[in-house]
Amino acid sequence: MKSAPAPAGNEFCISLYKKTNTSMKLSQFKFNLPKELLAESPSKNREDAKLMVVHRKTGKIEHKKFKDILSYFGDGDCMILNDTKVFPARMYGNKEKTGAKIEVFLLRELNAESRLWDVLVDPARKIRIGNKLYFGDDDTLVAEVIDNTTSRGRTLRFLFDGSYEEFRQTLEAMGETPLPKYIKRKPTEEDKDRYQTVYATKEGAVAAPTAGLHFSRELLKRLELKGVNFANVTLHVGLGTFRTVEVEDLTKHKMDSEQVEITEKECAIVNKARENKKKVCAVGTTTMRAIETSVSTEGYVKPYNGWTNKFIFPPYDFSVANCMVTNFHTPESTLLMMVCAFGGYELIMKAYKEAIKEKYHFYSYGDAMLIL
């Protein structure tokens, strides 16, 4: 049976889609999201965000607070966390001669010794190979454009007199918290703390793994006291996670690669819970991508150190996690597609419709969903 086309207007696309070998289309993930539901700021306390609990077997939907997640997990269960740490990736410099203000968004370090970085620039039309950019009131830092990579992408070589440690400290001081573009306000001191999970340890992300933002240290401790085990994986979130899908046929969409590391020690924690038939909960879509990238044919997580461009959309058979925590995502996003693959398309779209009715907040600083 072919999937039904998306209804016109503001209706949710609840199709007749069933789990077949036919992949879904971009238009099936359209819905009307009121702008006022895009979260501009975090909840007062991390664990006070709303939590929608979705039960896949029964279709039941519950409305809770995030701290109520305690009641769904117990002894021997496992939560998998992405311990990547966001660095202050957004900088502003001035173009030589003209003094034009240029936004430089650091994506990844290409070569530490040569201080080469992959970046995005805005406005890009003004920035050509050979141009120099000056940063800081006293031009403490200078960068030269040495390559064009995409329409907005450039390779910069930073020119800096000093040690590598001093160079990184300078980048840190000049950069600001890379809040998503939909948040129009300037980042604050609060954002430095709140746009970061409490368990972030390995720097390398340009966007937060936002499902984890709801965990406070106290809540993690209370889960631990209940016997819940934690396993850490690292996926350094890049902007590709949020790249707009521009093809109707989802099989033709290509994800950007992101760096992943999963150690043998963490694999053992996950695999033990799986063997004991306990809950294995992936906290966030990035965590889910990481573990699904490195899995054996028997469904066990294997150590991994490399890159992933895995794109998960319906239909998809998940191998490791049997529950997940995630935020509410925007229409036609790859994140929504993964959640629909895990929770079931019709049930998740129904849950999203209810979330809008109940005024849940969406996107990075938004509320959370637990899918059981």
C-alpha cells in the first residue's frame, strides 16, 4: 500500500503508512508549529521541563514533569548519554580593508599544528580566498581564508603568536555560545551553563545534545540510587544534524559526518543490561545514531572510533535501545524522522498534535518526550 499524501492546510499528516519496505516522503513530516512554542529560553530548573510519556504498546500518552522520569526506571536499567561538550563556536571578525563584520562559525579543527579550521562564514559572498579576518579589539587574532569548501564553507588558517594552549584559550574567550539561529537574542552567561549537559566532558560539539539538558546532577544521583547504570558515548554534534532536507525521496538525503567514540567499557554496561532484558534508554537522537552506527548482527554495541553519516527514518529496525528520551523537534527535520521510526509514525504524530494542544515547548530549550 502506498503512503497517503499529506493533507492540505494545517492538518497533521497522519497517513495510512504501515511498516513496509516503502520508505516515507518528506511531505509526510509536515505540520504547523506555532512560533510561540519554539523555546527561546530554558525552564527555570532543568528537571522542571514538561515530560510527555508515550507508550508504544498501548498508545497511551501521559503528561508529567521531567523529574518524574524516576518512576519509569529501576535496578539494572541502563541510560546511554552523549558526553560531548559544546565549545563557543560562533565568533565575529572584521574583514581587512573594508572592516565589514563577518560571522565565523567554527565547525571542526582540521589540523592543530597548522591551526586550520573548517568554518561557515556569513555573509559568504564577501569572503574569498586570500582575504584576512581580524578578531578582537586589538586584532589579537588574524585568520586567512585558504579555501572555499561550500557556498558558505571556508577553510581558515589562524595566525597566532603563542602556544597551542594559548591559541585555544583565545578562541574560547572570543567565541560565544552557539545558540540555534531561531533564538534571536544574544547568548547570556546563563546560556554557557544551560546550553550544556551537566555530564559534558569531551569538547567537540557545535550544538548541544538537547535531550540531556533536562538532567540535573541531583536527578542523575537519584536514578543512580535506584540502581540505574549509565553508559557514555561521544558523538560530536555538527550542524549537519539540523540541515534542511531538500528532497522528497528521503533515501536521497545525505547526512553530514559526525565523529563518534564508544569504548569497550561503556559497551559492556549497555550489553549487560540488554542481556538481562532491562530497559536500555538512549538519551537523545545523537546517542541513538552513535549506538546504531556500531552494533553487531546480534544487537550488541561494539567499540567504535570513527565517523558516522547514518540517517535513520521509517521504516527502521532498532537493534539496541528499547526506549528513548528526546526533545520535540521541528517539522520535516531528520530528528523527527528518527523519532517516528522509533515510536511509530502514527503514534508520534498524534503525540505531537497533543503536544501543540497542551502547549509543550519545542526545539533546543524545549520540553521532553520519553518513548517506552
